[in-house]
Amino acid sequence: MTPFPYSVQLGDGLRRARELMIQHEVRHLPVLRDRELVGILTDRDLKRALDPDLGLPRKDELFVSDVYMPDPYVVESGTPLDVVLEEMTARHVGSVLVTKHGRLTGIFTATDACRLYYQHLRKLFPARSNEVVA
């Protein structure tokens, strides 16, 4: 999990959101209305919204509220990993927002899951960690 992730406000422009993603090399941004967690914005959402072929307003005229995903998958800190992974798979989502007592504390992504998995495999099979899958 990435603790205390960068986030955007519902009224922020898409340009600001994209700059945050690029600057901090992230692909998911929690979306807040003041301090309330209301959704998530992904790099895929941004790419679709900024695609000139879609005939949408100019990117200066688009806001996070125009393209974010409301009602993201949210779990309370301490939720078992297998439960989180099973639900991510069932929902076909690449990230989970993690809260503690209702406050955003982190984000867990498919990349985090891959990291945990390879670390686990290296502990199970240390001699095989340098082999290449063909």
C-alpha cells in the first residue's frame, strides 16, 4: 500500500490532476469533496477525457468531477489481503482506497499486489529468483 496518497478535489481541473500524476509517477488519484472521499481518478480516465477524437470540451474546460469514478472500492485498514484481491478481481479494478476510521490513509494497487507476490515467491524459492520465464 502507498500511504497518504496524493489526491485531487472534485473541482480541480484535469490539467492539475494530470500534472500530479506525471510529477509523482502515479496512475490513480483519490478524489475528495473537501475531506470526504467520493471517488477515484485514473490515468485511463484522463486519457479518454483528453482524447481529441471524442469531441469533448478543451482540457482547460474539464474538471475532475466530469470524469472521475464515483463509489470506488474502499476497504478499512486491516482488511485481509485475500479478501481485497478477490474483490479487486471480481470488480475488475486496479486499485483500492484504504481508510482508517473513515479517513483516507492509503491506496493499494495491482502493482502493489504484484510486488507482494514476487517478494513472496522469492522467499519460497530463493534459488530460482534469477530465472527467466520463457
